[in-house]
Amino acid sequence: MQQRFLPICKQDMEARGWEQLDFVYVSGDAYVDHPSFGHAIIMRTLEAHGYKVGIIAQPDWKDEKSITILGKPRLGFLVSSGNMDSMVNHYSVSKKQRKTDAFTPGGIMGKRPDYAAVVYSNLIRRVYKDTPIILGGIEASLRRMAHYDYWSDKLKRSILLDSGADLISYGMGERSVIEIAEALDSGLNIKDITYIDGTVCKVKSLDSVYDAIVLPSYEELKSEKLNYARSFYTQYCNTDPFSGKRMAEPYGEHLYVVQNPPSKPLTQAEMDRTYSYPYMRTYHPSYEEAGGVPAISEVKFSLISNRGCFGGCNFCALTFHQGRIIQTRSHESLISEAQKFIWEDDFKGYIHDVGGPTADFRHPSCSKQMEHGVCKNKQCLFPKPCKNLKADHRDYIELLQKLRELPNVKKVFIRSGIRFDYVLADKDDTFFYELCKHHVSGQLKVAPEHVADAVLNKMGKPENSVYQAFVKKYKRINKEIGKEQYLVPYLMSSHPGSTIKEAVELAEYLRDLGYMPEQVQDFYPTPSTISTCMYYTGVDPRDMKPVYVPKNPHEKAMQRALIQYRNPKNYDLVLEALQKAGRMDLVGYDKNCLIRPKHKTYRNDDNRNKYETTKKKKKTIRNVHKKKH
């Protein structure tokens, strides 16, 4: 079979001898036929099962004709905002418009609407009144039930209702989309497809819905934030494909949004098949004139080796989207993919990444998960590694070694990140040595996120002592192998639980480290995370205890400025923060101080004397300089 792009216009359909497509995929991203893009995987999966598919990428949502260029599909429309939530794609955490969009030709911003999945679906519904519409992708997946929307600062209904769509395929949709396709192809009405795992539907009564947990109604959620916290945690505890229960969320007396249990994880053979389809591995040639699609540069020479994450960070939506059970590809599959790009002209010898959500997770965290699922009320790594945890890097080491030995490969990087606590939990240090010897190029990026244990607890991250143990071991191993390599910590400001006190503690840590990060990640309340639930409700849904939440923009600016206290532009904010924290001992000329006094004011005679001595020395130097000239 000839390897080619899927249809984007009627001419492409005619070239294949097709009069009508089975499915039309509408995407907020440009068409990139690469397995790092959700639309490519879903379309190639449907194609492999015999369905005719085409894509309308970034249609003009103000023009109804833009949605008709491929005609009416026989079975339905598939709709996604793209690889990112459209609101995260458009706006920074301060709600300022971003300047570029890496998923658009030429990086141009503004080629997709806000709340893209809702807008596209409504556009389709205006033109095609009765054609089935199935939402998918991260935007729909994380908004599948009532959710807090940071950008409007409101509790919103399920996206299924606001969009007018018929179904949501949530999570990684290969299984559910094929079951939906088969059901529609058999003649079943979309309104009767209420039973498929990995989907969300709407029904008028619960007569045909069995064993469902009935959540608080939308009105109850709006009237009391604590109801939302309880409802969210019930959902969070039912994200496992083996133990997760069906849930129903009432909207008035005669409407329910029903979430079926998650789809079962893919086997390794199924994962291999998913990544073996005839992807073109690049953007559609029609984008060449605009300069191509920037996002391809990040993934073109990278390998996705796994899915899922049992790390369970509270600010991460992976639990709701990909789940906590690790799914992996075989070594043969990954090597086969690498061999497709290592001979390309622009390959410089560097495989940029071999990983996934967490690079060094290559098997389920314990042996029972593929039969019984993950624990509902326990985490694998938090607050301490579970006694049943299998911390074993042998398979990953073997994979990396095989990739390093491929011809034309100079170095294999691990850019998607490792879990330092998982590395420490492995009693065999072989991976640690391999990492430092072969997979670090001067700097290793890790994500402690914070240093204050009170904040780390709310993040679902290990205590700071664990990170410090990793730092110590990293330095020792690099010294042993004769390399001078550094750690670059990712840090987050203004996470729930972080007061000015904890923000100052983080600044003091950076002072002692002698490091000031160029960029700071302010906590971003995206839909369907525990941290976002804390942000909205003011309680930790795990125990319903109150949590301090920094919401005031000025306070958030102070917390962010403390992380970059050396930047002169942040001086006033840092000074104000230290005053509020009662930490004026950190203003002065001592080596432990963060900033100097603003107007030559002194806390004690020692600082005054130090300042006067420095002043006299500078004056003497100036006088000598004048005499010479």
C-alpha cells in the first residue's frame, strides 16, 4: 500500500476513489501525521480497521462552509481541540495572550478559537443537524464532567452539554473509538451507545444505567464548593480501568451525564501496532510555504516508549487522562521507529528523548495492577514508596543501550524527565551511573517543584530530604566518573499550601544553591487535577481539610519574584514579600541576605560598618584612578 497523507480535501478523496468518508476528524492543530499527535493516532487506527477518514485541520470557526469541505461523513465527526487544551494554548497563567502557537503553521497565534472543542462542535451541529459528533483529546477528556474553569472563574457543566456533541471518548481513545465506529457501522443510533468503556454519554433517565454512583447534581455543586470537592475526589478514585465505577452526574430532573469506566490499558502488542501504522512522520506539505509546523521539531527525533504515570503529582492531569497504569512498547518497536529517522538528512546523531510522561517508568509499579488495578486511596510513590513498588530500571537500561549502539547515533537524551525518588528507590545504582555517563549533556533537569514539605505534601511530591539525597548521590557519581555535570531544578510558585513563608524558604534554598532559574512556573489551575480542586474549593479533597490558596495576583507576583530575587526588576516585590513575612533579616549586606537595603538604611552597626568600609575603598580607588589620568 502506498504511504501517503490522509485526505484534507475532495481532490484527495477522489484520488483514492472515495465518494464519502466514514469519519471526518476536526482538529484545532495543524495536520501532522506523526504518532506524537492524537489526531494522527486516531485516524491511522480507524484506517487500519478499514474506515475511510479525512481531516479538517484548524477550520475557520466563523465560516460554516469550512466544516463542509470533505462533505457529510457516513458515520460521524470526531472533534478535538488538539494536543493541548485550547485555553492553555492561548493564555499564560496570568491570562495574558501567548504570542505563538507551536501547533500552527508558522507558529501563528489565533488559528483556533477559545474553548475550541465546544466551538467546533456547535459549528458542525448548525450545519449537520443529525450527524453524530464524538469529542476526544485532552480538552474534552479533562472537562468530561462538571469542572472548574480557571479562565472564566466558574464551575462549568460537562463539555458534552455545552458542545451539543453526542459522546466523549476520554483518555487514550484507540479502544473506545473503534467500538464506537463498529456500533455506528452496525446501524446503532448514537443515542443508544451508552455502554462503551472510556466514553461519556448523556441520558434522560438512569433506567438503563446499572451500578452507577450518582454524584451530586450540578446545582448542588454550584451551591456548595465542598460538594464539588467530594464529587471530584469520588471521580479521582474511579479513574482505574479495573476498579473504576460508572458515575452519573444529574442536570435537572431529566438529564444525566454518565461516565463509563475507563478503557482497559493497551497490551504491549497493541502499543506496538499503534506506533507501527504508516505515519508520514511530518506535517502536511501544504504548510511548507508558511514555514512548517514548529511542534514537529520537538518530536521528530524522539521516541515515545510508554504511557501512563504512577507518580501521581496533584497538579498533573495524567491520572484523569492516561491513568496510572504504565503501558510500554517493545524494544523491537522502538528500534524499528528509530531506524526510520536516523538516516534522514537533518538527523545530527542525537535522539532527543526516549520516554513518555515519566521516562524511566517501563512497567507497572507492582505486579497486581494489570489484574486488579491501582490502589484507590494509596499512591505508589507518595508520601513514601509503597512496599510493593517494583523499582527496577533493567529493561530501560537495556533499551537505551540498544539505541546507543545504532549506527549514526551519537547520543541518546532523556528529555521527558525521570522521577528522582523512583531512581533512589532502585537499590541497584546501575541506571544512575548509566544516566550520568551517557544521557546527560552537562545539565540534568529534574522536578523537585519546591523545598517546603508543607507545599510538597499538597503537590503529592516526596519530602525535600528525598531530593537532597538525590542531589548528593548525583554529585558523588559524577565525581566518581570524572564528569562536571549540574542539576537544573524545575520549581513552582503559588501552589496551594504555599504562603509567603514557604516562598521565602524556597528563595533561601536558591541562595544557598547559587542558582536563579531563568523561568518560573506559576501554578496553573487546569481542569481535573487535585491541585485545581484545592484552588477552587480551598480544601484538600483527600481529607477535606482547609488549604491556604494564594489567589491574589499581587501575592502571586511576590511569590514568583522571590524565586528570581536577584533580578533587579523584582526588587520592590521581594522587599515587600520579606516585610510581610517578617524576614527583614534577609535585607542587608550579609552573605545570607537576599537583597540590599533600598535607601542606605541599616539594621545594625555591623552592616553600617561594612557598607562604610566598602564605600571608602571605592572612593580611594576612584582617587587613584584620577591621579593616573
